[in-house]
Amino acid sequence: MTCNYFGWLRRQQYLLSRFLFRFVDWAKGFDSSEVVAMHEANAIKPLYRGVNKNDPESVIVIHQAEEGIAKAFFEASREAVESTGHIYNSTIVTSYLAG
């Protein structure tokens, strides 16, 4: 499963990854109260997450966060990230600034 993470509005974080699990299974973890609390504690606001209609292994997530926050959170949370089926070493991180 491919995952694209975008930070939105203030700063953008873009992560492209592969997953072992189906979107519906991954989304249950992403939407869990534990992950919601982790995002809130790290000033990361998920705005959208969805699955590509042509590729059920491709996921997009849009976050609102200051530059570098989502990437640092992702890197510090490797064990939790991998437990969701995320293939950590497949991740490519790119940052964009709002225009």
C-alpha cells in the first residue's frame, strides 16, 4: 500500500510509503483514540485520509503542521508506525511550503 502524507496550509509534509495491510485495517489504527492523542500531543492535525480508487494499496493523508513536525513524529514513532503495517524503510519524505 502506498501512503502519501501532505501537511497543508502552513507547511506540507509528503511521505510516500508501502503498506502490508488493507486501507480499512490501517484506517482503524490511524483513527484510534491513541493515534489521535499522539497527533494532538505533537501539534499535528490530520485533515484528510483516503484510498486511491484505482489502487487499494495507495493511501493519502493530509496533515496540518509546522515544517518538520510530521517528519520528526514519524521518525520517532517507528515501532508504532510499523505496527500498523507501514513498511517504514519504503518511506520517502518531501516537504513543501504553502504558497
